[in-house]
Amino acid sequence: MTRGGHATTAPTGEFGLIQRVTARLGTAPTTLVGPGDDAALVSASDGRVLASCDVLVDGRHFRTDWCSATDVGHRAAAANLADIAAMGGVPTALLVSLCLPRDHDPRWAEQLADGLAAECEAVGAAVVGGDLSAGPVITVAVTALGDLRGRPPVLRSGARPGDVVAMVGRIGQAAAGYTVLSRGFRSPKALVEAYRRPAVPYWAGPAAAELGATAMIDVSDGLLADVGHVAEASRVGIDIRRDVFEVTQPMADAAAALGVDPYDWVLTGGDDHPLVATFPPTVSLPEPWLVIGRVTEGSGVTVDGRRYTEGPAGWDHFR
């Protein structure tokens, strides 16, 4: 059966589509039993398992006219793998559930699998199972598993006054890409591609744990909003320095063309998934860690000593 000149999932059937998708997923050393049984079996070297989940809904978290299915696979995997890294862990596996309209091209699911598999391969993980269902809206639900390898987890609640706040990874570029796309443009290409595919510094999570990080978080919804979670959990204040952030030339060009302050993307934009951690002031941080602020007495987040009043501090799904 075809619709609009392309095949649909209906004649393929659930199990046929599952076979087509799982054939593209690959494996990892931590996968002891992968897709095909009632449950997967994943090794955890120290007997503890990190777990995190996220959901992406068409029209809310991505748009199929902005992103290919492969892009969505990268985005869905990155959002969850970054959460494992932010606890100081090493990602080991993903479980992925997909709802797809019956009249949708089954190749979309295959290309989604390609993106998931490629992002997992970057960290030595694999998609080990999941579920498939028909539904009116494309929905991708992902659960990530990870291994601490004997280390204690790095929580949001450990920051102390006097700690430095440091970040690794790009920031503001995905938000700039989102703005460009939402205005109907497709350039600068660097910003659009940053929105479509995150470049997450997964290695930095375990590295921060080894360096003695006191708290850590993945910036998915906006720097000020997410650092605010650390401040609240740790019962401290955090002051961010605006002048330490680089505004790339594509960001500057897009901001000038669109009449936007590029620092709004830096401070409140999401989807880049850099890692932000707090460290005792005695820790010598190697490159590419960038010190972006300090932990203070008090509560809440400030920018250069002042409350941010230019708008929302980050993304809120229900606002």
C-alpha cells in the first residue's frame, strides 16, 4: 500500500517493521541479550544502573520538515545519553518506543534507527529493545541506562559556596538554529545543523567525576533554568558571568539579521546539551572546561550579580 507516492507501515505490519528497524541497530560490548526476547540483558560492572527517560513528540520537540528521521534519532539518543553523562556515568544502552501513524513511510523508522545507532556508537552503547505502536502523532520515547564504574554519582545537590562553575560543550547554537528555522530560513547552515544534531561532550561527565565535581547537570532546557536546578537542590546561589561566552560569527550574523540578542540564546536556549559542573576552587580544570561562574551564599541564579529579567530562563513544556 502506498500513500502520496510512498509506502506505508500498514502492509509492513508491526513485526515486519520491527525486523527492519532492529537489523540496523548494531550492538555493544555491554549488550548480553539484545532485541528479540521479552527483555534485554545489559551488563553493569558495579551492580548499580543509572536510568533516565525522555520523550520527543512531533510538532512539539521536532518537526519533520526541519529534521530528517536520522536527525531525530540523533536528538532523541543525545537527550538521554547526556543525562547519564551528567551523573558521571558511562552510557550502556537505550530502550526506544516508537508510535508511528499507520500511513507513514516505514523508511522513516529505519532512518530513525540509523540516527539512534550512530549516536549510541559514539559512546559504545547500543539500542537493546523497545516497543512499536501505531498512533496519530510520531512519538519517540527513550530510556537510557548507564554504568558508574564504581564511582559515586554526581548529583545536583552537592554544590557549595566558593565552588567554581564550569562548562564544556557548545551553547546557544542550537537555540539560534531553532530561531532561524522558526523564521522560515535554512541558514546559517552551522546553526541549523547544531539544532538538528547535538554535539554532546559525553566524555566530560566521567571526567568531571574523576576531577572531584560536587554537582553536575546537562543543559537541555537553558543554562539559567538548568543551573537553577543545581542552585535549588544545593540550597545555594549561582552567579554566571556573561562575558566568558563566545558568540560565534554565525550566531552574531543571525542575531543581527533577526534583531535578537545572541546572549539570550546562550543564557536561555536549550538543545545543545553541554555539561555544567561545580568544582572546589582548589581543582585545576584542564581545557576545554570553561569557568563560567561561582557558587555563592543565598539562592537563585544571577548574571553578573543581577537577576535575569529579559524573559524566561529556559524552556518549559507547559508554558
